[in-house]
Amino acid sequence: MKRNILKVLFVICVLNITACQDPNPTISIENVKVVGSFHEDQKVEMFLGLPFAMPPINELRWRKPLSWAPKTDNKILANSFKPACFQNQRIVDWYKRLIIDFGGNPETFDSPSFSEDCLYLNLWRPHGDQENLPVIVYIHGGSNKAGWSYEPNYLGHNIANKGFILISIPYRLGVFGFFSHPEVENPNLALFDQLMALQWIQDYVSLFGGDPSNVTLVGESAGAGGISHLIASPLSKDLFHKAIHQSGGSSLSYPLANSVTEELAIEFSNAFAKPSIEYLRTVSAEDILQVSEEIYGNHYFDYVEDGESVINSLPDLYMSGNIQDVDLLIGANNDEWSLYFDANVDIERWLDEEVSSEQKVELIELLKDIKDPIRKMDLLITAKNFVCPSLLMASSVNKKGNNAWVYQFNRVREGENAKKYGAYHGAELPYVFNTHDSWLPTNNDDLELTQAIQSYWLSFAQNGDPNSKNAPLWKKYDEVNSYTQILDSKIIGDVHPSKNICDVLASY
């Protein structure tokens, strides 16, 4: 009986070869068979957990990434996400807090596993044989110390379904990716991870039907900060062609001094039995993370001038026009800092620490009609850390001879919990990816705004212009008119609401 069944199967395979082929999407890279999977709708192919560099572990810890070295006898099952880069639970806790505040069950959020072996990208593409598809590369946020490339709001199936390739990339975080120890060849390891991923895309995305000459970077928060540096880095030439920059900019507001990061790196090293890099490469990742949290505390990890990937301070690079030739879509949200305030808001102290006495007087006059101290503080911090750097970058792109479009995201969802936070940091992401969580109150206004935002973002990624027939006209930014697209239930174009604040902050 068994023998007869085998005979039948053999006949079927001979008569219909496709019946015996691997039903999952398959790509060959350097003679390595890469097997992906289908999204549940069967319209999108997913290749998850693709290695783009050698694992940065053991002797490769705190070294620049080495390019992926395929094995000819290898087969990659790219059907599941790989562990996120080593970190604490910061982003997990952030999501759970947000879910609770919106009345949802925090246990619905699944935490990923964490590992130093984390340099794997994820790729979504439309099903079928296609060529020269526009490529979108997403760089996640998380203050450069947390986050991962496949958080729920970053999943790429809804973008791939519109005829794009969406790739999300990771990078080493915290002390693993930003380490200014004198024995380390380069402190900007996270930036080199991003550069390596972009080089992999140039080398291999055509095998997936992507166009390596039409690559658009998209990043939010620290991911946008990475894009700020990639635009200004001499090492990124020809690795991407357009950029969408969402709620980044702190690198321009507070560029890190090398001396500060070096002092912290030495203090960190001295906390171990032996301070040498050779010894530290033998210490467990768990111990490295624990000590780094003790030494670095609330330190904001960021890229520093290394003379190679970052050749000058970021503000100087943009103001001098020493940046790549790219078109830019850039903006921020109306209430970027609303999630991070406690009950004690000391505006006077902030003004005394952040601005001159002359600027303080002008800012107080500008904001005198705003009675809510939290809203006033949020407006100031949002302007200094997000809006003003965005306008500087847009102006720099213009002066370079390229085009820029500026937005402000103002949409507040329905309900009292939503009003508490307004258009908070990261609130735009579900609209960009069309990944609205079940616990977020989502009505027709939100769905229509999603369609408009996706139309803008995807049109820009496809042809360098956000405008299409599917959304209201969006005029280019210029420094004189400061034209800004206000993204809300009703989309309007206007002078940026915080331009007067930025003018004061740029003075003196």
C-alpha cells in the first residue's frame, strides 16, 4: 500500500512539477537558498530574520560589523523574526503603559527575546514576479538604547501590498553600539550597522524585485536621528536617495562631546576586574548591560565625531551644506513630550538652563496666552528638540538644491485618555504603516487620515514628490514661507505654528 502511494506521488510530481516545489517564496542569494513565508492574506511575501552582517559577538563585540559571509551549502529559513538587539525592558514597558492608559490589556503585548546576535533585517514584498519596485528602509527608534525592527507598528505588509518593498533594519544599542573607549576602533558602531544594512540592500534587493537606485529611508525618533547622521555622512553616498524624517532632531539640539562619552566609557570599563577591551569581550552581555545602566544612567547614547562616519558636529554639517544630495520629507508631532511629564513642571528652570535671558523674555511674551503650564512646556521642548532641527534640516536641503516638504502631525484620537496625551511622540506611526492597535480608538477620521498619510509617504518614496490625486496638495518648504502641511482630520497648509519660537531660539 505504501509503495503504491509513493508511485502516485511520483507520477503527480512528473506531470505537475509545481505541485512538488516548495510552496513558500524562495530566493537564491550567493547560492544560498532563502525560504520565506506568506502573510496571512497570501498577497505579501515575508523574508524575516535575514542576516546582513556577521554576529557581533565574542571577538567581534565593539568592532565594526563584518559583511555577511554566505555558506554555499547553507539554507536560510527566513520565516520568523530574530532576537532584538540586547537591551532592557524600556520599550516593552512604554508600550504596556500606553496600552493601560488607553484602557487595554497590557498582556496583549509580547516582548521579544534579546541577544547580541541581532543583525538581521526583515523584508516584505508583494507576491509575484516584479521588478524595480521602490524600496523603503525603516530605522526604528528607542533613544538608541532600546527598540527593535519589528515592533507591532512597524510591520510592513500593508505597505508591501501597495507595490513597495519594505525593509526594517536593526542596529546595536546602548553601550554595545555607542562606546567611546580608546581601544575601540570607532565609537559609532550603530551607524556602521546601518551602513552595512544599506550596503546589503544595494547588493541584494534586486533579487527580491527591488530597485537599488530608488531607496528611501524612513525613521522615527532615534531612527530619524540615525537618518540625520546618514544624510551628513560621507560614507552613505549612493546608499539611499530620499529620506523621511519623523520626530528626530535631538542630535542637532544637543550634539555630544567626544570627551563626555570617552570619560563615561573609561568609568564603565573601570567597573570591571580588568578595564581592557580584550577582557570586556569575555564578559556576559547581561553583566555588560547591568553595569552600563549603573554607570550611564539616563545618558542619551548618540553618535559622536569620529572623523570617518561623522566628520564634524551635526549642526555645522547642516548649516554648511556638507550633506548628501537627497530630497527630504520631515516633521514632528504637536505634543512630542506629553508622555514624559510628571506633575511638577518648572518652566522657569528650563528657560534658565536652555536659553539666554534675552530669549527667555521673548519666549515668555510669545507664550503668555497659553495658560496650561504642561502644554506650554511641551510646546517649548517640542520646538527645541524636534521642530527647530527639522526646519534647519529642511532649509539645508533647500540650500543644497534639493526639495523638502515639512509636516506637523496634530491628530488626537477620540476619548479622554487620548486627549490626555494629544499627538504624542510616536502617535503618527500607525497611520504611516496602517497598523492601528486594537486598543487604540480608531474611527473613520483616523482611517481617512491613514489613507492620506500613506499616499504622501508612498508617493514620495516612489517618485520624490508626496503629491498625488489621493490627498490635498502639499507645497514644498522654503525658508521664507515656512510652508507646513498640518496633518489632522482636516489637512491644511500653513506657516509652521512654532516658527516664531524657532526664530527666537535661533537668535542671539
